[in-house]
Amino acid sequence: MSNSAMRIAFLGTAGIPNRYGGFESFLEHCAPVIAGNGHQVTVTCDARLYPDREPDFRSVHRLFIDTPANGGWSIIHDLIAFVRTFSRSTHLVLLGVSGGLWFPLFRLLCALAGKRLIVNIDGIEWRRSKFGPAKRALLWLLDTLAQTFAHVVIYDSEGLRKYLRPAAASKSCCIAYPGDHVLRLPGSRPVAGSALTICRIEPENNLELMITGFLGSSLSSYTIIGNWSHSAYARALRARFSDEPRLHLLDPIYDATTLAEHREGCAIYLHGHSVGGTNPSLVEMLFYDCDILCLDVTFNRHTAGDCAQYFADKQSLTILLDGPQPTRLARDALRTRYSADGIAASYIAALRG
């Protein structure tokens, strides 16, 4: 390893390969690229999700933490992950702000040891409707501490810029997620009248709006792939619509070929993400050729631009679904923006400062 090489630890995620969501997808596809540029890369993993416990993944070292990476335990997970990677790393990257409580201490230790502390603030977690007032207040505090004490603050959508704290404005940069890793299946054709959504089953993803908007249309089928069993909200929503013959409510799918079959086969992709940031599932769909309809919020417009149509409510969604789909604008520029090589290079530059 050259003198200019960094020893980078990515902390705070469920791990790689992806078994959870956006940060994990980013790490699965970008961490090996960063390692391929001559840097030593460690990714901490939630040990419960990986029975194999192989230490290496495509030249990236995996370090397993027994404490859960998500939910209330994530605050402790991030502390343990920091302690276990501190001595082996020159740059410590916290993905998400769960560890914000510890950032004053993390910053002091990094200053004493000549290391750099970086945070990717994710979306604006403290605005999510699924959390009560007390939890939103705690998340706001964690976000504020993380932004204040990190050396570098990364955000993934220009729509998040207005949520940066004053202390973070001069040390921040916008870096999105990659999408060029998706599998394409040559010769596949979309099924007319079919729609698809892939997301977590949470209120801020507006699934009830999209389902009722679809049911008011003449489309023949709507497949939703998500974690339908993880919460009372998700289970109740599934039970409510389980008898609808045009709906197909599927559990999470991580197999690349099966996901590609669903994506290649849909005529329209519906995206209802409403809170915070560049959503990886939307970025990935930009690498397919179906029409895309998004909830009209600034984050989605920053991500998809003129390559999508936008709806505000179930009535406007139904009108779009039954109306003629416009000629799609070329997506080459967006696909270049969301390449793993380009995003890995942006992270390397941000970490170097």
C-alpha cells in the first residue's frame, strides 16, 4: 500500500452483500471499487444477517458486530463499530447519524490520532412520520451532533442541502448512489399494463396512495416488492389489499436475476418515496427502459429530472396511468452521474479533503 493510500472503515450499516437497503447497496458496489484504487477498506456488518462470516468480500474486509445495526440498538452498534475499527483506520465513515451521540468523543479521538471522521447523513430521518415526537427530537439531535463534529458531511441529494446545519455548510458535498450494477436481460420485453414498485413498506413511501391510484386505473397488474412482515403497518396494509386480484404483494427479493425479471417486465415503475435523499431503487430503475412515475417531491425531481412524470395524489396518479405515456428522454446523462466508478471517485476525493 502506497503512502497516499487510505485505510477506510465504513460503519453503521447492515453490511455487504446487501441484505437491507440503500447504504448496503452503495457499499456492495462501490467499496470494492474504492479498494481497487489501492485503499484498504473495511465494512462493519450486522453479524445476525451473515451466517457465512467470510472475512473478505471482493477485496473488502468484513468485520462482524453482534449488536444489531438498525433500530434502537444502532446507537450502541455504531459505538462498538468505531471502537473496533479505530486503530486499523485512517478515515472512519459513519453511514447514517445513529452514532451522532458519540461524535464529540469520536472527533476528539480522531483529532488526537490524526484521523478523519466523515458522516453521510442519509435522509432527514427526524422528519419521518413513522416516528413519534420524542424519537424525531432524538434523531434531530443525533443529526445535529454528527454534522457539527464530523470533518466532512456527505449528503446524497441536492434536495437535502437546505437541511444542512450552518456548521456543515463549508465542509459538505453531495454524492448520490450508484445504479449501473443492475442486471439487464437482453431480449426481455415489458408486459403491457403492468406496474412495479420496490421499496420498504413504510408510511413515507406512500403505498396506500399508489395502490388506490392504481386500482382506479385500467392497468392489469401491480407488483410491490417489500418487507411486508416487518411492522404492524406493513402487515395491516397487506391484509387490507390481499384480496385484490390485480395486486401482487411480494416479500423482499435480493437475487439479481429475479429482480431483473421484475424490472424488465414492468411497463411502468411507481415511486412514492417522500422523505429525504436520493432513493437507490429509483436510481436503479433509471438504468431500465420502462416509464417512471414519481411522487412530486423535490428529492425525486433532483434524482430523475425530466426522465420521469410526477403525481401529487391518487387522482393525478390514476390520470397519468390511464393517459398516453410520453416519449422518454434519453437517460445517458443520468446514468453517467450514477455510475459506481464515478461515485467511488467522489468518495475518495471527499475523504482526502
